[in-house]
Amino acid sequence: MNTAATQEQAAPARWYHGVSRYQWLVLVIASAGWIFDAYEGQVFNITRNDLLTDIMRTAHNAPEVRRWGDVFLGVFLAGGAFGGILFGSLADRWGRKPVMVATILFYSVFAGLTYFATTLWQVGVLRFLVAMGVGGEWAVAAALVAEVFPQHARAHASGIFHATSTLGTWVAAGVGLAVGAQWRYAYLISVLPAMLVLWVWSNVKEPESWKHARAKAATGQGGKLGSFRELFFHRVWGPRALLGMVLAAVGLGTFWSVTVAGQDLAMDLLRRTGVESAEAAVKAKFAYGVVETIGMALGLLSFGPLCVRLGRRRTFILLQVLSLIIVPVTCYLPTTYTQMLLLLPLMGFATLSIHAGYAIYFPELFPNHLRSTGAGFCFNAGRLVASPVLIFSGWLKAVPGMTLQLAITLMGLLFVIGIVVVLFLPETKDQPLPE
């Protein structure tokens, strides 16, 4: 029986009433892993100009710096896709706890090794391997939170879990500002998440729903654990997996080509207003890593309460419509750095909020024996589909005569695809997890 869905028949007045101490502990552990996940992803975005300038021995404003930056972001998305799909399936087969430990070690060790990188190919290989761990950890943690929390608290808890990624962004921004041009030290710090392993191993228990699915699979009465064949060819789970993948690809593609471009927008504006390059670089890091991220955090935290009230599908549609409006406004309206600082949080709020929806929605689309596999496939295959978007974004921004503002606005039109996809997915509000 699905324990998370049957702990209570009527939802209490407050969503957090009835949540046990162990359930809170699971949320803290899953969030800690996701915070460091986000750090590993964002530390490159924060330090990439210094890293690439150092390794390529070129100027900060050289075209190849931006081009290779987008290429490595594409590599990161591809690595996250491969790792998320692989480790997501393993989590359904072997259990949540051992695979979570493996993914944390994966991204910690390979991120730390970036300290020693001296060539572009070394950076590319290490970013791919780091992304494998990052993608895998999300798949396991999202499924774990959804399975452990009671139905009335599931959306709020999953939304909080994903929202904690902004803490990782803030840490990355702070470290980036602290180390300055000495980018290698930012990656040396990446080894610290490995200490989470002992905490995970000593405190996390396998969810009862997964144990039940394993027992049924062992007797031949249930589906095969982590089966890609069943995921893709089942008449219900297959379409959900493919549509979820496209929905995630929209959010991930726009994150790296639109949301993250807030730093580039700030840098471009500062340079056009006569600010010296070194000062502009510091101010642009602050604009994205701190100011825009405040809006991103509020957007992620808002998705849970909004989808409890409006439903999952309506919330996805609403926030993507808002993104279509605020992206061109942020690109073209500001003429001063202060105006840019006022608009960037709004863009961050609208464009990133739907990512919390992935942690809430994707685990609700699949049964116990395919939950981590399905959620991991949606989110992380979405990374793979989004990888060419990053390469296209880099090419688009380098087209002669193409302004940065127009390129970002055009990439923002991807939200139209996201709106259409949501119309073909089911509403899961107030429904128990599929068994």
C-alpha cells in the first residue's frame, strides 16, 4: 500500500501538521545534496570567464570565451542526462540510499579534480562526469521526498526541496566573488559534499512504497523495477515520460540560455555605459548570483503553494506565460544598472519557478517501481534534449548583427512549447502516488 498517500484521509489546516521528525530529516538530507548539486553546476557559470581565459590564455571579452562557455554548458546538460537516466533506474532497482551515496561521491570527486585541469578537453570530461552525479542525485532525492511525505504535504515539501538549489547558487556566487581570478580554489571546495555520504548512510531508510514494489517484483506480481522497456512502451507511462522530457527540456534550455544570461545582460549594459571590464565583471556576478537569484528562490518556493491552489497544469501555464512577458521586458527596458537589478529578480522568478514543478510533478506521474526511473528520465533526458539548445544559443548570440537582447528574447519563445506540452499531461492535484 502507498503509505505516503494513506497516512491521512483529510488534509490538516496547515500543510506541515502531521509531518514526522524523520520526514523533515529526509527533506533536509535531500535538500543538502541538491544544494551542493546546484553549487557544482553554478560554480562553472560564476567562474567560467576566469577559467576559460586562464586555460585558453586569452582576453575576457574574446568571442571564443563565450562560445566555449556555452559548449561546456551543453556538455554539462548531456552529462546530467546520462547520469540521471542511469542512476534513476539504479535507484529503482537497488534502492534510494546506496544510489544517493554513489551520486554524491561522483559529483564531489570529479568537481574537485577540476582544480588540476589545464586543457579544454580535461574541463569538458570533468564537467560531463560531475553532471552525471548531479543528474542522478536529483532523480533519487525527488523520488525519495515524494514517497516519504504524506499526500497533503508532498507538493510543499518537493517544492522546498528544489528551491534549496538557490542556496547552492548563492554559495557559488559568494565563493566566486571571494576567489576572484583564482578560480581553481572554487573547485577545490567542491570536495566538501562528500562528507554528506556518512549522514545519508546512517539516517536514510528505504521508503515503504519502494520495499513493497520490490517485494511484488520478486514474486512476479508487480512490474520490473527500473525497467526502461515498461517505461517507454506502457500505454500510460510512455507518453507521460516523453511529454515530461519535453517539458523539462523547455525549462532547462531556457535556464541556461535565458535565466543564466542575466549575468550577460548586466555585463553588456555595464560595458555600454562605460564601466571598466574588471568592475563590470564583479557587478555582473553580483547581479546574477545574488540579486536575480533572490527572485529565482521566491519563484521556486511559490510553485508549491500555487499548484496546491491552482493545480499542477494551470501553474505551469501561468508561469510560462509570465516568462514570455518578462524576458523581453528585462532585455530591452533597463538603461541603468539599478533598473537591471530591479528587473532581474522578476525574470528569475518567472523563468525558474517551473523547475520546482518538476520535483513536484514528475514523481507523481509514475508508479512505485518506475518512479525514480520515470522522474529521472523526464528531468535528465530533458537535459539531453536541451543540450543542442545551448549550442544553438551560443551560435545565435555570435551571429553578426545579432544583439544579445534579441537572442535571449528569441530563446525565451521556447516557453510556448512548454505551454502546449502541459495541455497533454494529466492533472495530479489531490491524487495519491500511482502504485
